[in-house]
Amino acid sequence: MARFVALLRGINVGGKHKLPMADLRALFTDAGAHAVETYIQSGNVVFEASAREGPKLAATVAANIEASMGFRAPIVVRTAKAWQALVDGNPFADEAEADPKRVHAAVLDRKPAAAARKAFDPDCRLGERWILDGGTLYIDFAGGVARSKVTVAYIDRVLGCIATGRNWRTVLALHERVCG
């Protein structure tokens, strides 16, 4: 069995797309996942499945959410090994240690095309810094997240990927659960 992190985008945010974590765990279990656990209410799931079935299982869960709940909740999946690499690759480790809510990882559903990477040039007027490394966009929100123009909508549009972001505190909590 392999361990995975699944990140759902857009659930339980601002009172929209409500999905209780008990229901989410049941959706993963019903799809064939084992040792399913969730972390906070924003759609963070750690589970076990065969190495080949993990991503397929998450796609099944996404389809079942849309069919039963009536809204899309894209799911981005990483193996434990890939999650370890994400943590190890943080170019803003010092900033994340000082303030883990300031540094975020936008996890992409795939590596963006070269042309999209070249076109990616967000408005960083609040002092944001970013590094795109394969399927992860690391962002240091030095001036805060709330007013930043480096949004998931911008990331999706310019990179042509599905992105879902987590602050470094959540990244580390998931790391502890998936990598032990």
C-alpha cells in the first residue's frame, strides 16, 4: 500500500460547497481507500491505496461529489514521496519557520507547459515572492494573503492547471500524517 495526500479545492469556504469531513472520509472509503483521515475542514485527506489506484480513486471521489453534492471539487493528489519532496523543496523555509501562515504551497494537478511558465508573471505589489518548481508554486506572501493578486484563479488561468493552495502550517501537518 502507498500513502497519498489528496487536496480538495473549494469546499467549506465562505459557507459554500459544504462537505462534512465524516462524509468525505466515507466517500474515500467507499471508493476503496484505506486508513482515511482528514485534517481540518478544508478538504485535506491522507489515505492508503495501491500505488496505481491512488490517483484513480481520487478521481472517483471527485466524480461522486459532483454527482451527489451538485458541485465540482477538483482533487490534486500527491504520493508521500512527492509530499516529502514538496516539503524539502521549500525555497522560503526560513520565512515559513518564522511565520507558517505567510508561506503557501499552491499544488498543481500537473506540471505547466513551458509557454505557460514563461507567461506566469503575477502582480506582486505587496512584496510577494514566488518560485515555480515543477508541479508546486511556492509563495511567500510577505504583505499578507488577503489582498494579494497571486490568486488561485490567476494561477489556474495563466498556468492552465488546477491549483489548490495550503499554508505551510497545513503542509507540515499533512507531512506528519503522510510521511510519519
